Amino acid sequence: MKTKITTELTENKLLYEKYHNRRMLQKRILTKKNFTYRYLINVLENRLKNVRNVLDIGCGTGAIDFYLANNGISVVGIDISTKAVRNARLNAKNFGLALKTKFNINHFPHDKIEGKYDLVICSEVLEHLVDDSKAVNKIFELLKSGGLAVLSSPSINSPIYKLGLARNHDKEVGHLRRYNNDNLLLLLRKAGFKIVDSRKVQGLLREALFIFPLGELIIKMANRFSFVSDFLSIIDELLLVFGESDIIVTAKKV
């Protein structure tokens, strides 16, 4: 088991260091209309009442964490990538949010995490982990009684995935699996969670923009200009009729 964990750590470390090596420092704090995080922010906005502290698993360079910290919430972010954590700390200093945020290198779910949290975010992480059951059980343990977990993962119902056009992308970014709504909810219920909400989000257009190279420039424009984000989001929601490419679940520790 120890050898298996060491191999997983090495492979994941190399993959995500390579990914974050080209990430630049964040220039501005997210708004609600940010295209990349639009759906996640919308879900979180409805769950922040009485939330004082948050754990963000797979925080990357801290984008969502600065949005929360800027709203007075204390956030701990963890990530396997040394480069991501270093940039997150630099971003925190540049935004004047170093006292509200803390970023640590952590090989979740194997490394120890201190504290109990009102809210745990695990966005686009479970699909990367060999033992997703262990991960969900760990999230349950890290929550205070009555605390919430917000998790998101790619859907197997994605039309692009069904056409076989996402498989190379999934391999490159380290996806070990995709979920449907039923098996993701079952995974959470087995850990003891009560499901609060489940949303099938992100249509054909959004996934195409995030998967194919030409989409990168459009995403940058949408993240910078809210009217572009609004326009693309309206079209994307119409395309959900063909199937979702992502699932966001809110679950409660009871």
C-alpha cells in the first residue's frame, strides 16, 4: 500500500507541477460573473451563511479562495503542487489577504490536515484520485457537525466525452474516471453525507472551450469582460439539452 501511495504521489506531483508551471500570478480577484468559476461561485454564494472557515482541497493558485477571503472568510487551501502553493502565497500577499488565507502543500487524502471546517470545497479533484472513497470519508471527518461539502467533477454524460473527443484531454490532465449523478451521490451517501443539492452544469460550449486549444483566448476574454461571460453562458445553458459535462453537489454532515 505504501509503495502504491508513493507511486501515486510521484505521478501526480510531476503532472501538476507541469500544469502549474505555466500559470501566471493572478491579476484580480474573481467576480460573480467570472466565466471559469461562474457555476461554482453561484453554488457557494447560496451556502456561505454562518460559514467562518473553509478548506479548499486542490486549491491551485487560490482563485476561489481570494474571492471568499475578500468576503471575510478564513480559508485554508491545500494542493499537491509546490508551484501552485508558492503562487497562491504570492497572490495572497499581493491582494493583501495573507492574514485571511493559508496555503499548504498536501497529498490529499493521505497527508494529515489540521482543524475542522464549516465548509470544504473539493472542486475537480475526486476524478484525479485513486481512492475516491477514502477522499470523501476524509472530507466528512474534516467537517464540523452540520458542515457542508461542495464537490464538483466531470460528467460521463458529456456529449464531447461520448463522442470520444475528451479522452486525450482526460488522460493529459490526470482524470482517472468521470461520474454520473447517481454514482457520485452514492459515493457521498456511503460516507454518511446527506445530499442537499445536485446540479448538472456546463454544456457543450463550455467544455469545448476548456478542452480545445482555440478556446483559451475566448475564456480569457470571458473572464475579463462580464458581457462576454454572460453571452457565452446563455448559449451554453441552452446546449445543456444535449447533456452536462460537470456535476456540482452540495452535501451536509449530519
